[in-house]
Amino acid sequence: MEMAAVIGGGAVLCSKGFVATRRTYLNDLPSASPVAVFNNYRDTIFARTKIGNRARRTTVGSRAADPTQKSSIVTEAGDLVIVPDNEFSLAKVSFGVIGLSVGVTLLSYGFGAYFNILPGSEWSALMLTYGFPLAIIGMALKYAELKPVPCLSYSDAVLLREKCATPILKQVRSDVTRYRYGDEQHLEEALKRIFQYGQGGGIARRSAPVLKMIREQVTEDGRYCLVLVFEAKALSLSEFEKRQEKFASFFGPGITAEIAGAESNLFEVRLISNATLQ
């Protein structure tokens, strides 16, 4: 399937080879968990970009089985480096896991101390008093928890992010790479407005696309690009293409939206900043 036309204020040059390359690794992606999607991307991706008139091609090898592992560089080849997101933030910590772990620990030790199996019987009542509500709160948070999606960031895109990415693009990246509570899926409000669930000309909510991962890259003309990779088993490429302007409008201003499709029910929405380094 060929790439749809670019809309917005700027033009993005993407060769047929670029589309075919993207199609290659998108076809290999499973419709499994976000971690499985990330691992498959890392194992099969072939990224092709141009610096000036020189083409460079990199193959990303598998080094880490878990995208959450801490390392200074996940993998590098040629001039391209995939940079892990090692920045610490409380929003990237699961409060459900913390509450449940602390609550269960206090309950377990409290019961053990109460029956004189463990020392500290004088503190057993206090541990039971606080352990029970903490465990309940932790279970509730864990039930309502929405895990962050994997983020694949190239080093050249990371360098451009601060100066060229719009505030909305930065916010989108921040929102989908942290734990959320009470939401059914990432970008729920945006997708609801763009695809108009249950309205005339819209789609059914059960057919809504699901965000699987995001990717930061640089276009051939040197612009910052945030790629949203969606899985939509009940939608076709045309459903995304006819909403291309809505994507640009919702995530704008200052961006160009581009749609790319492949098999395996995966679609890319590329949000490209119109800002360039002077």
C-alpha cells in the first residue's frame, strides 16, 4: 500500500524504498503485547535515512530482552543510535504495584506478629490497620492501570526534540510513556474526536484503533517526526487517510500529518514538526 499524500504546511520526502522498508518490518509485527511489539521492532527494523546526498542503512540487533532494562545505549549501527528512555519520573512508576506490595507486606507481617510467629507483636495492630487499606487501594489502582507504550527513539531525533518538537508533540510523548489510571486506552479523547465513535460517518467504539508503540525519527529533510503505531483489525487504510486532516488539526498547530499503512492491521500516523534548525 503506498503512502498517502502529505497535508499541512510542509512537504515531507519519502521514497518508495522507505515505504517498502517500513512495510518489511511492520509485516513482522505481532498483534501481541506492547513489549512484544517493541522486541519485534528492535529485532527486525531496517531504518533508512539520508544525510545530505549520502544514504545510510542500519540494522538494529537484539541486545536486551526487556525494553525497561537500563543501559546507556541499546544498540547502534553506523551513524544511527537507538537511545533508551532512562529518564526517571514518578509517572513511570506503577502506584498499583507499590500500594499492593506495601499493603500485602504489612498484612503478612502483621498477622505473623499477631500470632507471635514473627517478632513485634506490639506493632501488629498498626500494621494490620494500615496494611489492609493500602492493599485495597493498590488492587484498585492495578485494576484501573493503563501501562505505558514502548518508545523507540533515534539519537538524531532526540537531539531535535527540544528545539523542533512542538509542545503538543512533547506532551503526547510524555502522556503515552507513563502509567495512567481510569483510561481505557492511550489517546482516548483524541481518537474519540478524530474517529467520531458512534456518530454519522464515524466508526463503532469496538473498532477503535489501539496505540501499540511510538517512534521518534528524523525525516529526510531534517524534521522531527513522532510516529504513532496503531493496531486496527477492523479498519482499512482509507479510514485513516480520510481523517488525515483531523490528525493534523488535533495535534497541531505547527505539524504536518502523514499516514502509512501495512499488513498485519498496523498503521502509522506520522506527526512531523514544521520547525527546522536554522
